[in-house]
Amino acid sequence: MSVPPLLALRQVRVVYGGRDALVVDALEARAREVLAIIGPNGSGKSTLLRVMGLLEAPAAGEVLFHGRAVSPAGALAERRRMTMVFQQPLLADMTVAANVALGLRFRGVDGAEIERRTARWLERFNVAPLADRQARTLSGGEAQRVALARALVLEPEVLLLDEPFSSLDEPTRAALLGDLGAILRDERVATILVTHDRGEAQALADRVAVLIAGMLRQVGPTTAVFQAPVAEDVARFVGVETIVSGEVVGVEEGISVVDVAGCKLEVAGRARLHEQVRICVRPEDVTLVPADGTLAASSARNRLPGVVRRVRRSTQHLHLVIDCGFPLVAAVTPRSVEELGLGEGAAVVAVFKASAAHLIPRAGALLDTRPGAGL
């Protein structure tokens, strides 16, 4: 059974300086799920979050909460059922425990209940030993943990997160991301996360909405969006580095054979014979072996000889550009590069499965890749 939407936008339009800054025909946030809104800087993500959080009224359209349109007069009452955490934690000049309890005191919660709930959330975010510390003495990561505890202690129906990890260093960010993920899985609070970081969305979100230039380009389950982007701009944002053109020269049993620069690639998905398409392959889905090495037994149907033309470093891997008649990017660990001798000029075989490649029609229309669906 599908979960009914908790929060929904219908025909929403936000205008700044006479121009559309945000146009959203429809978007839903569901109870008990994490929805991540991702997109490049300046795409309108924070504006969308403010509209969903009833902090900004759109120029047109409506926001529905529990299926009812929220009027400007009723926005304040509905906002009390939501909490928001920003990129920079906004803490009062008092102790950690007092900060976490602050919202409960404003709402007139009983003292014993305040103490119980405050202690629970200090513990959940691993800041209980800091309860008596002044907030101004905290590190960035500690302060953000306190801000999250202060938001969740109110037991909101909707938790809004606006780039909550972006100001943290990598070790601190990774630790908080892991802890928050575990908490959201346990508590199942409806959460809307805005981020430009793909890894954060993949770690936390049940569904993802991709926003580019103020327009929603794709909404769906996280794995589906990252593995099957519907258009080239979405593909590039979600981390696809190989996007090449080809012609469909064969279709059989759910596999399309595509000619790319003379190479015949097998791709899961059905397209019309002789259709011009774009093929997307993520770098982490490509395996490299030396040309004189032994290929391990594998179900991968694409095995392309090539030469390493360029090596560049990314956050955790080295990205190698392979000339296979077309440029193919593979993500490889530094250790593998050293042990297998995969430097520039090395002859290699690039291997990837048909299911690792994704088809997009060159004109940008959607392909139906469901079993049994034709075009």
C-alpha cells in the first residue's frame, strides 16, 4: 500500500525580480521517509525547502499539509509541527542541555518530561557528557549535534534539514552522517534534506528529487535516480562521467546493442532499432585489468580493450580516462593503480555489465525500461 503524502506542493511558482526562481508542478513528502532535494548550487533547493517548511509563500500554487491547503493565516500553526536545522547551528548562549530543552520550555512542557526528553536526545546524539558545557565552547560538529537534538526533542511531524553537514570537516561530517542515518531509520521521522552532496543523499534518503535551474528534473527512489537518470543534465549531476552517443543496431531479450564509435556495447533496456541514443556509465561500475592479465570469470558482457590516457584524483578514488575508441571513465583505488600498473599509457581491458549502462534517447525523451515495455 502506498503511503499518503504528509506534505505536498501543487503548481508552485516562486518569482524573484520578475523571473521564475522555482517552478514545481507536484512534489510530495511522505510520512516515515527521508526525501532528499539535490542539485547544484543556485538551483533553488533552499527556496524549495522554505516553501515546503511554510517559511515562504509561493507567488502561485499551494502547499498541502495532511491533504489540506495551508493558508497564510494558518501557516504559523502548521509550522509548529515542523522543525528546521540550518547549515550553521543557531544556539543560544546557554548550556548544551538548556539549548536542547529550549523549545520544550517555550511550549510549556512539564519539567519532568523536559528532563526525560532532553536526556534521551543528548544521549542519542552522543553529547550527553557535554550537557553542562556552554554552547559557545563547542566545536562545529558538537554544535550541529546539539542543534539536531534540539529539533528532534520536539517530536516534529516533519524535520527540515538545510545543508546540515556542509560546514563540517570530512571526519566530523562522516561520523555525524552515520549517527543521523541510524537515528532517522529508528525514529522514522518524515525528513526533507537539502544537499548538493550526492553521497549524503545516497546515505540518508529513501527518495530523491533532482532540482536544476529551479525545475524538478527527476523524482524517485534513490537507487533508481542514481542508476537510471532520465536526462543528460541529471546524469551528470548524479555522478555519471561517461556519456557517449551511439546507434541502436540490435534489440533482443531486453538488451539493446549500441554501436559507439565502432564498438558494439550491450545495454540493458529496450529501444527502437536505428534509434540515436546516449549511453551513461558510472565510473564505479567499470572494472579495469591489464591487457596482458587474466580476466576473471564474470557475467559482464562488455569487455573493451583500451589505453589509459589520463589519471586524475577524486575524493576517494583515482579516475582513469580510457580510450576505447571513445572516452570511458573508471574509478580505481590508488592501490590498484600501483599494483596493476594502471598509469598513463597502460594497455587495459575495461569491463562493465549491460545492467551498469543506461540509455537516454538523444532527443531527451524518456525510455521505458520496464520488462516487457517497448517504445
